[in-house]
Amino acid sequence: MNFDFTKILKRGGGRIITTPTIHICKNGELYFYCVEAKNKEYFRAAVDGSKVGLEFSLKPYGNSFSIREKQSALTSHAKSVVRAIPLTKYIGTDFYSANFALHQENDNLYWFDLAEPIVKYKRKK
């Protein structure tokens, strides 16, 4: 038998995320991929120019958002965070969401750069 494995091509589909990544939607949905759930029930955010810091914790602070596990990601609905960061400035008005690489400073402190999106997504029709 002689199989030609180059004839059938994959159409569409998602990308496999193998490094810490955040997916941000303009509606406030946040997805944290490849981030260990241990000691992460809440998070809070801070902005410094194009850099966004994320501090995870077991206990809530006055300005924390809760996190839940959903399939292979940690998720949160945090419209206040999305409003506080200039997302449209960095991904444009034609795009609805984007993925950014998360950089880990320690067990509970991560950051990402809005000026460096990995991929931007248009709204599905």
C-alpha cells in the first residue's frame, strides 16, 4: 500500500497553545492557558503603559476578580479589566479579541505586553 498523507488538508481549526497565554475579548472574557490552577482563585490587574500585570491569589482583595476552571483554561469575566486596558488601541477596531504571551515573574505574578499580540481574532459571524 502507498498512502499519500499530503492530500488531505486541515481546514480552519484552532491553534494548540503550549505556553502561558492570555486570551482577552472586548466583552470582558479572559482565558488563561497553561497557567497552573494551584493557589489561583482570584486575580487583580494593574497597567503600566502597554504592560499589564496580573497577581493571582487564594484570597480576594477589594479589587479582585474570581477565576474558575473551564476545560483546559482558567476563566474570568472581568469587564472592568478590559475597560481599564487600552485593548482597542493595540488590536484595532476590526478585531474582537487577541492572545498575548504571559511572562511569569513568580508563582502568582504574571504580565503581558499589549503591544505584542500573538494572534488577533475578528468576531465570528
